Amino acid sequence: MKTTDLHTTEQQDTNTSVVFKCRGKDYSKEPLCLSGRGVTREFHTGKITTVAVDHVDFDFHKGELISIVGESGSGKTTLSKMLLGLLDMTEGEILFQGKPRDISTGAKKQEYWKGIQAIFQDPFSSYNQFHKIDEVLLDCINMRGGKKLSKQEKTDMMTEACSFVNLKFAELTNKYPFELSGGQMQRLMIARIFLLKPNILLADEPTSMIDACSRATILEMLLKLRDDTGMTVIFITHDIGLAYYISDTVYIMEHGRFVESGTPDDVMLNPKNPYTKRLISDVPKLREPWYLSTVVYNNEM
């Protein structure tokens, strides 16, 4: 892979011919699809209160690719669970497509999940290992109102979805998820998104558990899916370099708060917050000596 630093606007993998460019398009005039005001989550253990997400505000627009960057314990995964409706807010409001989000009943949550879906870090825990791959894909078709389609029409849709992620449905049918590799599982997750076509995709460290070659391919597929469907993609990541290359907007999160946000160039090339500067300085550069004595170790939640 071509070696670059944060000041370079292009990175290429010569094995896969994947090119990532800093997107940086202004989406501020596009319709809002997900917004938050004062979103907060507290956890209580006896008399101890931990504020995992602390009064954050955000505006995510249609077609925008957002990266939320922070170290482990910064609150980004807790925020993602609230965005998905898997975790209640302690305080604040989330608006979906300009209206206050209502997920007060199971039926309303199901309806909300038609518009927002996720790809998680661990592909092995993302599936019911007792459900065959056919069932996984058929559930997506049924969720989008395809229950009355013929068997052949459903097979054609599943074949197309698998083909999009360079898998062959004929080789997957009647198999269980545990019979696939981690990279194949992640590709199958993207095939699910291809069938569901949600307005918003939340990708929580989707490439951290797979090899470098598969990682480049997965990212290329996600970007192509975004470009083809116009969905909003929210990346949850600790990789500030990746955020620079793929994002339109970057949010830096520390101790449950957004300490800096803006375009990749604004945030990465002209950082204002000390935390952002430290994240950037921690990115190894092959052309410079590594001084491990300067690494700051912490045990923060």
C-alpha cells in the first residue's frame, strides 16, 4: 500500500486498485436526516454516576459521510447505540428526518429500523448462528415489503445483493454464517444493507477485525453503496487517518463530548483542540522516528 500521511489527499492499494480520496463535499444544504440536541447518557452504579455522552449536538445530512472519531471510552459507541434506538437517552432529543423520533413501541422501533441500519465491529456476533444465510437475506426482503414476491424474484434479489459484494449466492445458499470467514461475513452484512437500502447506515468499526486487503475492499463497497443509493453513512472509528480520507464531516469525541468538528481539512490540517492534535500526533509516520517514550498511557473509561 502506498505510504502517505495526513497531508496527502489520496491513498491507493496497488493490490486492489482501491483509491480513497478526501471527500470534503459541503452537504449543509441537503435535507437533514438525523439531528440531536443535548443528547446525554448517564450510567449509575450505586452512588457513582458516569456520564458516557454529555450533551452533544449534531446535524447529519442526506448523502453525507460522517466520521465520529475518539479513543476507547470516549463515548462514541454509546452514542451509536442511542442513534440506533438500542439505548435510551438520559436527556436530550433526537430528530429523524426533521421530526422528533418516536420509538416508544416495538412496532415504531421496527418502522424506525427500516430507515437506519448498522454494521458492527464483530461480524461473528452479528448473526444468529442457527439461521442459514438464506434466512438472513430473506428477512431483509420481507422487511422491505417483499413477502409476496415469488421465490424466483427473491432468489434474483439475493443473487444481485451477493454479487454486489463479490460473493456468489449459489455458493452460500443453505450454509450457516459460521461457515464463512470474517471478511465474507462483513461482505454479507453489506449485502443486507444493499437489500434494505436504509436512509442511514451506522458503521461501528466495521473493518477493525479483518485483514488489510479485505478492509480496503469493504470500504470501497460501503462508499460505492453510499454513492449509488445516496444514503447517509456514519462511521464510528478510532482511526483518524481513515476518517480523513473518507469523510465529508468529522466529529472528534473526548469524554462524551464533541470537542471539534468540521471538514477533514479543517479538523486534521488545522486542529484547534489539544485532544485532536494529540490524536494526529499519535499517527505513526514511516519517514519519521518513533519516540515511544512520548506515548501517553491512560486508563480512562
